[in-house]
Amino acid sequence: MLHRVPARDHIYADSSERGLFEPHIGLGEEVTAGQTGGLIHLTTTPWREPEPVTAKVGGVVLCRLIPARAGRGDCVFVIGRDWNSPSSTAVSDR
């Protein structure tokens, strides 16, 4: 059984400007800390390289943003962990 990690550990876009989010991780897939979960393609400056969206913690993808416009601060992945995992913490921040 999985539980949602605290909101601070979800994966958020941190791009310099809004752009098109391209997810690289599917629902139910494992993600590790430091892994690139997707890219933000900058639509107002398409000649620039896409900016990566990186996971701060590991877990399982419970929810993800569809390919859509996203920018700094937008939640793009919700992460969960196994209840029995030693690194699991109770959800207490709402």
C-alpha cells in the first residue's frame, strides 16, 4: 500500500519561464532522487534548450501533469511511498 509524501517532496517545475511540460515518467513508475522526470520546452524562446524537471526524493508516481503549459512552482508529479518503507513519513502537511 502506498501513501502520498508531504507536498514539499512532490516534483515541481522550476523553469525560468512558462513552457510546454513533457513528462518522461509514467504513472506507477519508480523515480529516484535526482532523476529527470521531464522537460519544460520554452515556447517563447524555442531556440533554447528545454529545462529539466528533477525529483528531490524517490518514490512512485501517483499523479502527473499531462503535457501542458507549466512554469515555476507548478506541481508536475505527486510522489508516493510504500507504508512499510523505512524512509516513509506520515502525511502531516496540508
